[in-house]
Amino acid sequence: MPTPITPWEAPRRPHDGDTAALTELVALAAELSGYPWVLLTRGHGEASTVVLQQGMNADQERRIGRTLAMAGATAIAGVASHAGFPLPQGSGQSGTLWVLSPEPRQLDQQAKRRLASLARLAACLLATQRHLEASRRAESRQTQLLQAIKRASGTGFCLLNASGEILDLNEEAARFLDLPQEALIGVDPVSLTLASEAQRIRRLLDACLNSGMRIRGTWPLQASDGALRVAEVSVERLRLEGEAYLFCVIADKTLERLDETLRDAKAHTLREVTLENALPEILSSIGGAIGYHRPGAGVVISHIHEGRLDIEFASDSRLLEGDCPLPRANQLNPAVYYKADTPFTIAPSCCAIQAGFRAWWRYPLLSEDRQRVLGDLWVLVREPVGPSSAEENFLTSLADIAAFAMERQDQFEALREQAEVDPLTGLANRAQLAEALEDALLESRERPPALILIDLDDFKAINDTHGHQAGDAVLVEIAKRLRSSLRDSDTIARLGGDEFVVVIPGASASSTQQIADKLLEALRPPIAWDGEWLRVTPSLGVILGEPEEPASSLFQRADTAMYRAKRAGKGRVHAELL
């Protein structure tokens, strides 16, 4: 298909003002730099010629222009300060934008960046002027183009017709979208945006075309590799030969958006970790950030927890289905896998294959000392591609944030366990017992919990005769028997020494009696230790709570019942369940 002719390539009537846009650019360079003299030259070395100048008389222009052509950036008579900004290579134009002063001056970094941008614009305008000169383009068209570029302050541009299709664009715009220039001619740019943004962007373009309203905004555009590009786009209407066109200038804001996303993810994670929220809830913001940056990608975050590999976050429920267990998290470096070499177990029902993913990116979640693997961040993409360098940095940083949250949660869990668990038996301690009892009282005011207080008879004799190691072994075995005899909903705590207490939520009198009798039978058999059999007998005091009864009263009554069991002959149950 032949390349369409853009409006400024059609034959035009000659006009004396073809250089008006460049004149404005040179004047703007003087204004931005604060230097009184400006020269725009075309070509290199002795072959360079002055295209335009600002602030010089004819003699100064000839003398300084000749010196620059012969000596470049060496000393120039009558010039105390000067700086040159070459037109970019690859623009099809050669030359330099010079600013000069008869007095010593110095440009700050912001002025240098702006002048470098003007040099890029000058290259675009010189290329445009070449078209104008070939087609004898009108002055107003060229001036209008410069004004649009100046207002948009960008380097990539494209021209849309009244139907919203791309008529022409430069290399910067094509590079931003990661597509060849010729592939974008005739494309509706709205088709490259996210579906959620298409209606809004279409409405803005129509408003610009119909009413001439200038628009400027941030638009998400999807590149050919599936990644999101964030563009700051400025659009205004041009009327050329009675036809309306849209001139768009594009500035790449992807890196800025990635940095902003990382800052937000760090702040959210720190807040959620401080509040000690659940790990899946904390990691959801990381999964959401990846899903926005790369639409359609799958995200799985795994966690090595208590010796097993758990999935803490999955962006798609299909990633939790099928016969494809995650590979063991044991790598210290990121890795990229494709369909032919995926580490997943490939089976007909493999979730990653069924969901249409063709590449797997693995980012290890490392401990703060970078020596332990806590889990993995998996990004599954539908295109057989690897991450770009910017995306690599972004995902590595997100993996570090996820690892921070994971390690802190593991530390909090360990601290909670130390604070709430008896270190010898692994049963609840007094703090956890108080919390469990309070929960049981609040959950069922109509059926308060039952309490069973257990004391091992003559336990001191075991310590005295066989030593504390034997006593500890007895306590560990008693805890094991209690756990195996009770439900997960029941709380078993060691109060200290040889005293244990069981909280049974919402119990009836008959079920409590049955449980107490079962515990007595489970605790009576002797315990093997170091070739001997150690015999202990438990005394159990059993009470049933009353509505609105405080916890302190429950404990006092259970303690009284337990001592009545001891006075009655030990090794028995005393229950007060009426």
C-alpha cells in the first residue's frame, strides 16, 4: 500500500515566511538561555552555514559564523561564553544550535536540557522545512506547527486525520510504541489504549476535533510486547487547506509512572505490615501494580512457610487449578523461562498452559541478608518475550518489597508464637489462654464455655527421683496426649509447673463430662523414659460456665473443683456441671 501523502506534502503556493517557525525557535533559545546571541547552523565543519541568528549585526554574524565553522568550540574573538547543542544524529539533519555572550555566563542544568530539546525541535523543523521548500508550503502552516510543538514540549509527534487515523509520525513516536513507522500509518491510536481508557480518550479527541479545544493528559498505551507505556500526550487541532487535523506530541512518562508505582507499593506495604494485616492482603497491591503495568499477565507469589511452599497471592483463580505445582523456591537470581523450557510440571491440565501463558519470569524473594530464599514472585505473560531493562528493575524492586513484607510477617509470627506459646510443650500460655477464654465468652453468651483444670499428682517426686529431664519428658507427653484427645476448637494451655487447663467453647454438661472422662483415661497410662516407666495420675476439676460469669470466677471455681478431686483420693475427676 503506498504511503499516504500528508497535508504538508501536497503542492503549495510559494510564501516568503517559510522560516518564521525557526525564527521563533531561535528567539526562544535566547529567552531560555539569557545569552544575547544565538546562531543556528546547518552542516559540519567548514561546510556549515548559518541558517538563522539572533542579536548579531551582519559583520558579527559573518565573523563568528566563519570562526565556528573553522574552529568549532575553540576561543572566539569578542565572545566570552558560548555553548553548542548539536542536532541529534538520526534526525536526517546536521548542524548546531549555538548560544553566545560577550560577557562571562554559565548555563544551569535546566537551561541546558531546554536548549537540547530546542535542538531536537530544530532538527524536526529543518526536516519539515525541507518538505515545505519542496512543496512550497505556506508560512502559516509552518508557524502553527512550531507553536503546537512549543506548547506540547515533547519530541515524539504524529498527525491524525478527521477519522482519527495516523497519517504521519516521527521515529520517536514509533519507538515509544515499539512498532515500525510504516506499521502505524492508518492505525487508530485509540485501539492501542487500555479498554478501560478508550472511551475517555475518544471523547477528548472528538472534543478537540469538533471545538478546537486543546487537550493534555496521561494516556496508557499498550506496546507490541504487551507491556504498558504511559504517555503524556498534548493534542491540538490544525486547519490545513480547509481540512481539520489533530497534531499530537508524545512524551514518555513510563519510567516516572513505574517510580511512582514503586513508591506507592512501598508505602502501602509498610502501612499494612505495621498493622500486621494478613500476608495475602499485603501482597495484593504488588500483584495489582504488575497487572496494571502489564495487562493480562498472571502473577503468583509463593512463600516457604513451615517447610512447605504456600501460594500467598494469585491474580487469577485458574493459576491455583490444574496439575502444575510450583517449582521449589531455591534460586538466588531472576530467571526467564519459555514454553519449551518451563520449570513447571507440564501436564494436559497445566494451569499455566491452559491459561495461554507463553513465558514465565521468576524473581526470588530474598531475605534482608540476601542469603535465604523466602519464596518467588512469578510473572506469567502471554507473549514469548523477556522483560525490558526498565521492567526488570521494576519487578526486582517489587520482589524486594514483597520479600520485606514476607520476612517481617515471619518475624511477627515467631514473636507472637514466643509470646503466646509455652516453649516446652508448644501449648498455649497464660496470655493466649486469656484471649481464647475471652473470645469463647463473647461468642456464646447463651452457652458459656466449660473449663477443665488438670494437675499432675505427686509430680515433684518425678523431678526429685529422676531429674528435671524426666519431668520435662513427662510434661511433653502429657501435652501430646491432651492435643490428640481434644478438638481443634478447644484451647489447651499450660499454666506453669504441672498445671494445665482446657477451654471447651459452647459445651453442654453431658459433653463436658464425656470429655473429662476421656482425658482421664488418656493421661493414666505410664510414660516411658530412659528404659523406665514413669507413672503419673491427674486430678481434674471440671466446671460449666454461667451466663455473664467473669473469667476470674471461672478459674476460681475450676481450681476449687480440682482440689476437691485431690482430697477425694487423686487420679479422678470432680465435676460441678449443674
